Amino acid sequence: MARVYNFSAGPSMLPLPVLQRAQQDLVDYQGCGQSVMEMSHRSSQFMAIAQNTQDALRRVLNVPSNYRIGFFQGGATAQFAAVPLNLMNGGCADYLLTGQFSTKAAKEAAKFGTVHVAADTKDIGYTRIPDVDTLKWTPGAEYIHICENNTIYGTRFPRVPQVPGVPLVADLSSCILSRPTDVSRYGVIYFGVQKNVAPAGMAVVIVREDLLGRAAPNTPVLLDWKTVIDADSMYNTPPCWCIYMMGLVLEWIEQDVGGLAAMEQRNNEKARLLYDFIDRSDFYTNMVYPPHRSIMNVTFTSPSKELDAKFCAQAAQAGLVNLKGHRSVGGMRASIYNAMPLEGVQALVTFMEQFQRENQ
Ligand SMILES: Cc1ncc(COP(=O)(O)O)c(C=O)c1O
């Protein structure tokens, strides 16, 4: 079996034991004579799978009992609209623009209410996170929105804003489950699952109970958090396969890795290896202010666009795939999510050393 190291920003690698387990169960799930892909979502087998996934997320992420969890279709992008529809209440919200996804979220929210841009780091190429202690917040804002890890630029908030009485709403699509998270700091956490959690096709919302039930009357029913969550995420047919796979990934984190503290240690080790190598090199460059570097998405360039293209092509031939940077920024990006083993990053560094020797 020849598997590559896949550095894609999402959909991305899944842990091999998870894929193998899914393969084992594919045709006949635990002796019930059918695949999870064929089951009625109302069957006792599938209801147990969905409950198990939700319970596992609560356990692994240590979600407090006053938070509810929902599974939604439409990815994180649908939640860009769901957030204002559920929370804005005809009022306004503060948005921090630290990259492309938070900017898209703000643009979507502006369709439903007033968006105040509390910070925008576009003019510095999104290479830093604004200092949340010096920002001016709008009095009476319904919430503050951030994207905690910026997938395209490879930055991460070193600290999240905390304003008394104003819920923090955070897009954690590209960093969820990468480390322990104090959920009580957030009013709402949402994420698309296709990076650290499951195959593409679902977003998860974790919402503090008191923030439910405020949706605007014209909210489409599938974006109404309370309606979907009150129906145990089965208001309509849910993304059954995603929910099942997410359960397997959580089991892998819990049992094979040893929980989120151990996951963070692994992720820090991988990121350190790569950043230390880039920082020592006089050939590769990472533009991000070091304290704001992401441990999930590592961006870098070689001395020229031509060498960047050559790098990506040769890396792919060596089994290191999807290293091309986002089309809006160019260069390279290594997404080293939870499922990327340390060996994958070691192989990348070895390749980078060799490429440098041959092209400097
Ligand atoms: C941080 C972040 N937010 C939102 C999105 C959009 O997610 P989706 O494709 O699930 O709508 C992405 C996709 O890569 C992302 O990285």
C-alpha cells in the first residue's frame, strides 16, 4: 500500500486507523448487514452512532453542560450567515478581519445587520494578529467574531478577545481539536469538519444555551440553531457518514493519541520541526510574526516563483502532495493537521534540505 503524505488544507488526511476501521465496517456495520451509508437516520443503529459522536465530542473537548452541540450541512460558509441570523437581532456585531475567511464571514453578516470592522490586517498581508487588548469594541454589539486560525496565511490568535457581556463567536475550522480549548471563553464555536475531524460535508456548532432562541423570524430552518439542535440534528436527513466518521476520529484522539493535551504536544513538535528548519535556512522564508504562527498551516516561499513551482512538482513526485500555497498568496503551504504523522513532517524537511542543496 503506497500512501502519500497529503499536506492539503482541506479536505485533508484522516488517521490511517480510522480509514481502516471504516473499511472494515463499510459493507456490514457491526453485523447489522448494511453499511452506515445505507442506514435510515432514524434507525436505532444510527441514532446510537450520532449520540456516540456527540458524547465523544463533549468528552474530548470538555464541552460544559450549558453548551449544546449541533451538526449542520453547508460547511462553515453556511454558518457565516447562520451566525448573524441567530445572534444579530437587528443590531450590530464586531468582526476582526484577519484573512480571507473572516472577511467572507463579515461580508455575509452585513446582509443581515450592521458589521463593525474592529480590525483589518489586509495591508500587512495578514501576517499578524491584531492586539486584542487595544482594539475598540462597539458598545452594545451582539457579539465579536473571529477566525481563530487563518488557514490561508498560517496565523493563529495567541489570545482570544474577552469582553464582559459580549459573546465571542469563533470559526475554529482549521484548528479544532488540535489542542485543549477552554470552551467557556466562547459564546459559539463553529467549524467545518473537513480538516481535523471528518470527511467534507458538515459543520459543527457548539453554542451556549442562553444564546439559543434569538433567531430572526426569516431564518431558513436549517440555519436555525435551536430548531436543528432541539431535533437532535435530525430535523431533516443529516450527513450520516460524516457523523459516523467524526465518531471514529474522536475515538482515535481519545484512545490512540491520549486526548487533546497529547494531541497538542504532537502538533507542537511537528510545527517546531518545520519552523525551526525554515528559520535556520537562508533559502526558505515564512512571513508570519513568530508569536502568531499557526501550528496547523505553515506557509513558506523559496527565492522565486519558478522555484516554488518546481518545489511543488518535485515534492509531489516524492510522495509529498498538495504543498502549493493558496492561489491568492502563492508560495507553499504545509497543512499539518492532527492526522499528519511526525514522519510526514520529517520527510518534508528532508526533501526541503535536498531541494535547497540542488537549487541554491
Ligand atoms: C478557517 C476557515 N473557515 C471557513 C472555511 C470554509 O469552510 P467550508 O468550505 O466548510 O464552507 C474554511 C475552508 O477552508 C476555513 O479554512
